[in-house]
Amino acid sequence: MVGAWRERAVRRACLLDARLRTLAAEPEEGAATAEYAVVLVAATGFAALLVAILKSGTVKTLLTDIIKQALNV
């Protein structure tokens, strides 16, 4: 009878430990997802800035001149 109680207590302690570890792990996973979202937004903003810069007339002229010089050599 004592052996059965002991087994049940050990089993419940293991289940409680597993639940606590699962609850403790979830906030870190959410934080990682939030960090990826922030990086994605920053990268998208940087890409939009680059597109705006590359569409400007001055940059187009500079790039065209560089390409023409490279092809003439």
C-alpha cells in the first residue's frame, strides 16, 4: 500500500515538473517570435529606403556611368 502511494506521488511529481517546464518555456518562444517580427519590419523598412534611393535620378546616373565604364574597359 505504501509502495503504491509512493509510485503515485512520484508520477504526479514528474507530471507537475513537466507542466512547469512547459509553462516556463512558452514565454521564450513568444519572445523569439517577437524578435523575428521586429527584424522583419526593420528589414522591410530598409529595403523600402534602398528602393527610394535607387529610383532617384542622381543614383541612376551614377550607376549607369559605372556600368558604361566597366563595359568599355
